[in-house]
Amino acid sequence: MLDGTTQLVAIVGSPIVQVKSPLNFNTWFQDHGLDLAMLPIDLRADSLPAFIGLLRGWQNLRGCVVTVPYKQLLAGQLDQLSARAQLLGSVNVIRREADGTLCGDNVDGEGFLGAARQHGFVPAGGNALVLGAGGVGSAIGCALCEAGLARLVITDVDAARARALGDSLRGTFPATEILHEYASLADFALVANASPVGMGNGGELPLSEAMLATLTQGCLVADVVTSPAVTAFLHRARALGARTQTGAQMARAQMGHLGHFMGVMPPGV
């Protein structure tokens, strides 16, 4: 039950119906007896400037999680950015200071990697393919490089965007070989769909059937899409004998990072 004493956090994006954060956060707040709540906000793009102004003056709002398609759009409108948010040019969480100052970070990569490690994935010295160079794909690529990945292949339907991300990551992580082309999935320990392909119930796949057939059984196949819970991509990977990681597992793994940055959860949740 909300009343005038309740402190709030929010999650903003469009569409918003598929996100898991409100359930995860509100369950945790309730289980820990906290007078806190998360609100989902489905926002039109032309309302972003007004929304930023609202955040500055919203005195019982502690912060805001940012999801597609606003991670990159909002990064340029905040007062302070973490080093990685500056590198990536995107944010997935905003903290509102008491004076209305807005600070941004991107913990998508930390959440993804935390979930992947729970599935036994070891990034150091490994090879990975990330499909999508947008906000979440950029964050995942950055986290993998930071964790000592030997070779990262990153692709996007917008080839220029993938190349720009590759150039940025090479400058920061020279020990990781970064490429944009591949002929097979056989050498990858991780294949991650970081694109919206598969969202909803259309059954779309981010890779062709012929390419999927080159998966090895030891590979971890991950999807950032949270609805459906198990995408067509993951269904196909399971049928081929690969291990899988869902978008919901990533969302749960990064909740503590998001909550800690907004000041509503202790570290390590």
C-alpha cells in the first residue's frame, strides 16, 4: 500500500509491458518491509525533455531504471555519467540526488555477466558473439572485455554502429581482439542476442537455422529479451543441446546493481 511517506523508483521505456523489474523490485521491497515502490512508466519519445525536468523536481523519487529505447537518448541529458556510461554513450539507471542532480550509470553488462557466471561461463580467455550494438549490446561487450575476454565478435543490423562500438572498445581494451564477421558458431563459448529480435510472440530468430546448426553443446546461448520468457532463439538453442540464459535471469542478476546505484538496496543483493 502506497501513502505519502512512500519513496519511489521508476522504470521508463516504451513498450514497458514486458519488463520484469517492477515485480522483482516490489517483491524485494515488500519482503524486506521497506516503504518503497517501483512504478513502470511507458513514455512517448517526444516527452523525454519534459520527463527529465520532472525527475529533477520529483522529491520522493530516488531514481529511475531506463530500458529500450531510451538508454542512449537519456545519456546526453543527465548532469553526471559514470566512466563506463560515458564510454558506452548510454545509461540504464539514473540516481536523483536531493538537490535534483541526475547521475547516470550502465550496469547492464554487470547484470548479464553475473547471470552468465551462474551458468558456468568463464569470460577470461574466451570467445563470444554479441548480436546487437545498441545500449544493452554495448554494455555486454564492455563487461566481457573488462573481464578479460580474448575475442569478441559484435554485429548489428546497422554495421556502422557495430564498427563504432568496436573502435571504442579497442581503444579501451587493447588486449581483446574485436571483430565483426564470423563464419560459424563453433568456436564461441557464448552467443548472446542483445537485440529486440524475438520480442513478443512472432518467433523471429536473430540467426539463420543454418548458422544455429553450428552451435556446440557446451556453448551458453543468452537472450536479453524478457517476453516471452523463453524466446524462439532459446528454444532452438536448447533443442540443439546448448545451455541457455533468459532475459529474466539477467534482469534478476542486475537488480542489486540497479538498486544500489539508486540508493535503495545494499550492495550484493
